[in-house]
Amino acid sequence: MEDFKGKIVVVNGGTSGIGAEVVKQFAERGATVYFTGRREEKGQEVEDSANGDTHFYELDVHDRVKIAAFFDHVIEQEEQVDILFNNAGVLSVGSGPLSRVKEEDWDTLIETNQTAMYQFMKHALTHMQKQKSGTIINTAAILGNDKVNPMLPAYSGTKAAIVAMTKSTALRFARNGIRVNCISPGPTESELSIKAYGNKETFEKSSKEHPRGSYAQPHEIAACVRFLASDAASYVNGTELVVDGGYSLK
């Protein structure tokens, strides 16, 4: 089991699904975890169920002032940021061909899936540069690269942008002791995915068509995030790690 004792971890979007599992897995391995989300009750649930040192901070990723205040709070308390898991995202808006995507839905996708990640990366990198160490893992998706869906061009565009931002940033900061990678999960059982499929029954029916007969559980994706953050991945930088159980091979 990896040891993250003494590490300060920030998780953007840590109140459900993959994000919540990442919070728990880092905490039980000794890290101090600060995580954000919009729903206080969900944040409290994660804190209560985590076996370790976790701190929830209520935050809407559209609020740039509050993002800055959140990082100020973390630095005031801990004086460092070692790991950022940049995870918050939205999938259930802006579906259909671009000719039918509403401008407000387009703006929501860009602001949530791309601009918020930029904001968290910007603040984390400011402190990681001073430390000359750190690692960032961004959440992209196979729909942004390996598994194009004709009904999700807006969403796919935001996820492809994350892959490009990841690679460019990794190259820029490699000599500063900072690694930047991204994961591209396939379908994973979570509130976000189930909502995108319409309901739990439709999600489970679709999952039976997966090469292994089931979609991922959040803990399977979280394990890959842990690997990318660990010393075992010290030579992994600028990589998009596809975690889909072979789904994109179909």
C-alpha cells in the first residue's frame, strides 16, 4: 500500500463518485485531504465515512474568488500543496449536435469542465513552483479522444482540451519537479453517469454490453489516480491514462 503520510492533497469535486473515492483512498493512506464540492451534506458524508484527515470546503467551481480563497486557506493551514486531483465536471448538459446546443449550456460546459480546471491548476502550480515539487492529475474522458460520440461534441471538446492542457503544462514544468498527467475513464458508476444515461436501470442495461460485462466502480479509477500521484509513477509525465477496461476498443 502506498504511503502518502505528510502529503497535502487537494481534490476538486470530491463529494461523490470518483472524487469521493479518491478522497477516502488518499486519507486512509496517511494524506491530509482538502476537498471541494457544492453540497455541504455530501461533503459531510464523505468526511464522516473517510478513515483519515479530511477537510471539506463548500465551493462552486464557477466562483473564481472562492477558489483563490480556498487555496489561501490550504496554504495558511499547511504551507504546501503536494497533489491536486482536478475532477469536477458536468456531462448532463449540452448534448446533441452543435446546431442544437444552447449557448448557456455551452458556457456551463466550458466553465465547469475546462475553466475551473485551469483555475485549480493555476493556483496549485503557483505553490508547487515554490516547492519545486508536486503532481497534478486531471480528469479527462475517453469521449475526448478514443471513443467519439456524435451526440456529445460540446462535452467531448472540453475533455479533449483537458488532455492538451495537461500535456502542455507537463512539458513546461518538468524541470521544476512537477508532473502533470490525466486520466480518461470509461463509463463509471456514479451520480454523474447514471444521470447522463437517464436512470439506474438504463445504465445497468448498457453496462452489460461492456467487454467485461460491467462498467467501472469508482474505486477502480481512484486506484489509478493514486498510482499517478505516487513515487512509483515518478517517470510518468504528460500522459493520458485511459482507464476503461477495453471499452474504447469496441
